[in-house]
Amino acid sequence: MNAIEMNKVTFRYDNGIEALKDITLTIPIGVKVALLGPNGAGKSTLLHHLNGLKVPNEGTISILGNMVTKKNAHFIREQVGLVFQDPDDQVFSGTVWDDVAFGPRNLHMSEEDINEMCTVALGNVGMLEYKDRAPYHLSYGQKKRVAIAGILAMRPDIVILDEPMAFLDPAGQDEIAGLLQGLHYMGKTILLSTHDVNFAASWADMVVLLKDGKILAVGDNQLLADEKYIREANLHLPIIARTFKMVPEFSSNKLPINEQEAFRLLFKQLNEKDKYEY
């Protein structure tokens, strides 16, 4: 069983515009997936299909073996948590605690269970000390963490995030990156959309490139070093790959796409140089 299976999915808006065109995609359980593409590629529309906010005009979607339909959308949303790009679309209660408790309360859980789930969720995102704070007193990054906590309180197996790094300063981006890694350690399947090829290169196990509602390519993070697909998706090579490409000594090799690969390549080069000199 896979986490997500999309088979020939097509979706048209009421005005007739096709936002998704014949999408077939399989995502295994437990992987970290980055969905990249230009504005208007259909990234958000695709994500909204994965927790039942939208249903395809054609094709099928299966979540953990369960077909997504209008009738079982409520059940699917218990399996798949969706974090919107703008936390103000998701964080709306009087206090942080009430906002995180909103989902569990709508599932009619006991107050004891709600207290446990909210405490754990807020602890996981480092926001427990802010539980009595009004959301509008929080920074943008803190509101994003509260939005994620509201999803975690529902204990979904799959977490989907629409542009989680958008409008965050570098420190805020680092916080979200650490949080995403923590979710991975918890065994969650994570799918996010992003324009940040550098983050995707260092974080993702699996990369999906989307353009004009169609899948351009699917692969591991080395796909981000493929200039043909990167150009077609209106993206740039990761900055480390661009840097090494400018050095004649490395340009003919497989380009590193993140810090770890760059370190390994440099270490190997230095070792070979030392052997030659001796």
C-alpha cells in the first residue's frame, strides 16, 4: 500500500480551465516529497485534491488504500492534514490552544484526549508556552507553527504543506525545516510545494516537477541537477550546482546539489590530490 496514488487525474474549474491534466503519481509511505513548478503550474490545486477539498473530474485518487470521494472527504481529512500557505487562512480562534483544539473538538473527543493531543502538538512545534496567547499577537512564523500544530493534533499519517517557507526570514525558514525533519522522524509522509530548489535539494527524498497542470518529471533530488527539466519548469539549478558548474575542474562531473554532496566531492578531490603529490 502506498501513501498516495493518483491515476489519470484531470480537474477543470467551472470556467473550463484545466488546472490538472492526466496526473498519474505514486508516493510511498514515509517519504519526503517536494513539488516544484512555476506559478500557475497547478501545485496548490493538486494538494487540495489530496485531502478531499477538491475531487477530480476524471481519474481516481487513493489515500492509504482508500479512494477519495465527496462522501468520504471527512474521513480522508483525518488521514491527511493540509497546512495552507497563509496561516491567517487557518489560524482564527481566540487563543493558540483553542485553535489547535478546534479539530479534535469537532471529532467529539474527550477533554482528556484533547488536552493530551494539543499539549503534544504544541510541544512538537515549540509553541506550548504560547498556548494562552492570541494568534494575532504572534509573528508570521509562529502562526505557521500553530497552523502545523493544529494539523498534528489530528494525528494524520500524511502532512501536506503549501509553500511552508513563503514570506519567512532565514531564521523562520530554519525553524520550519527543523520541524519538517522532526515530522519525518515521527514517521509522517510529507508532501510540500515550494519554489526553493535549494531547500528541496537538501531535504527531499522525492521531487515532482509540475508545469501547466502536467507532470514534467518525477525522481529523487538529483532531478534538480537536470538542466533540461529545470529550465522547462522555470526554475534555477541549486546554487551549489551552479557554483560547481563554473569550475572547470568539476563541471564535467556529476554536479553536487547540496552541502553534503559538495563536501563529499571536495573531500574526494583533496584526497586524490594528496595521493598524486606523494
